[in-house]
Amino acid sequence: MTPSAAQTSPPIGLIIIGDEILSGKRTDKHLPKFIELLSERGLQLAWAEYVGDSPERITAVLSRAFASGDVVFSCGGIGATPDDHTRQCAAKALGLPLVLHLEAKALILERMRDVALEQGVPYEPDRDDNVHRLNMGTIPEGASIILNPYNKIPGFTCKGQGDGMVHFVPGFPVMAWPMMQDKLDLYSQTWGAAPKRLEKSVIVFGAMEASLTPLMESIESHFVGIKVFSLPSVDHPQWGKHIELGVKGPVADAELAFLALKEGLKPYNIELGPEMVR
């Protein structure tokens, strides 16, 4: 049997950078969208981390990512304003200098030329503000760029000594999402086609999580690739105190595992409520 993308891919992580997210000034949209992009390819997010605009914290988070062996996407902080620290922190985490990437420079100059043409003003690459814009192409030595179809200002990719691969994209969804999608499409070609996934659960009344643990462990041991989950609630507005008990994994296996789960619940003195499919 050919292994699925989910089985052959390394763990996938997401880093979201910016004080505006932690302060509540902006609501993060990257996490749900990234989960959606992964799900479309039969992949799952292993972890996610939020960090503010603190160079020390960003460097620490990136150091762990580079050492992890995971495929990681980092959103935000790669501009050239005083509160953008990601490029510098990536270089520090890798112990590498920042250098002006020649292809990135060409793309940024091309963007300057496009803007000048749109605004009907002279193209002046040596003007102070335009020279400063070239800092967006200053990335850790040896990094490769990620093309930005929205405005040509590229992101970049760095590989750590621990085989962790971090892809850096802007914080703006209109730019970040197509760039993440392109990278995931390339990975999908390497990892192979992934099967459709299914999450199926049932509402359980009158049970304790501890009493259901042996059944959950039994299902996972019999169905390789299936994860069993339980989500307890004490004050749900519709169902009150209950446990949502379910399975998730490739469709065919998940269907069989869910039938086994319901069969395993029969000896318990409990009441079952609605079933849900996601």
C-alpha cells in the first residue's frame, strides 16, 4: 500500500507573529485558513504558536522551529518598519548574516517601477524611501525566496541545522494565503496524494471520561491512523453536561472505527445523543 501524504509528511507547524493579534486589535485569520488548506490536502496541523513583536521571543520560537525537523510556516513581521523583527530574528536564530538577496532585490525594484507607473510619477530607485524598501529583500544568507503573486515583495525560506524548514510569509492574508498554498501544493507532489479525512462523533450523556478511556485506547490500537477524541462540557446551552466522543482519520477507516466505538459503548449505562460529521 502506498503511504498517504499524512503518513509521509513531517509534522507541520504554524507561527503567527504580531502584537496586534495578542492585543485583540486584529483577529487572527491565519490559523483557521491554514487548517483548511492542510485539510484540503489530507494533512493536519501538529502545532501552532502566537508570539508578539519581541525580538527575544521571536528568536526563541524560531530557534525551536529550526531545530524541530518540522515544516513550519511563519506569518508576519517580514516588512521593513521598526516593529518588523522576523528577518533579523531568523538570521540570529540560524547564526547567519543578513544579505540582500539579488532576486528579491530585482522583484522589489520591479514593484517600485510598477507603482511609479500606476501613480504617474518618476521611477526613482535611489530615493531614500525606495532604498529603505530594499530591506525587505535582506534575508538570512542562503535563504531562498517565496514569490508573492499579490505585490511581488517576496517571502523567504530557511532550513535549520536540525532539518526544520521555515517558510516566512507576510502577515496580510491576501498575500500570505496564496504563498502558503503554493508551498503546500509543492509538498503534496512530494508527499503524494492524501486520502479524504472524516471526523465523526456522538454526544454521550451520563459518562465519565475516565470510564471511557479503555474503550478509546482499544479503538486506537485496532485502527491504525485513527485518533479518538473526547470533548467534555458541563454547561452546553443545548445538551448540558455531556461528552462529545468521536474518531477522526481517513474516511473508510473512520467509518469502521466509529461503528466499533458505538458498539463498544453498548455495555455502558449511558444515553447517546445526536451524531455529528465534519
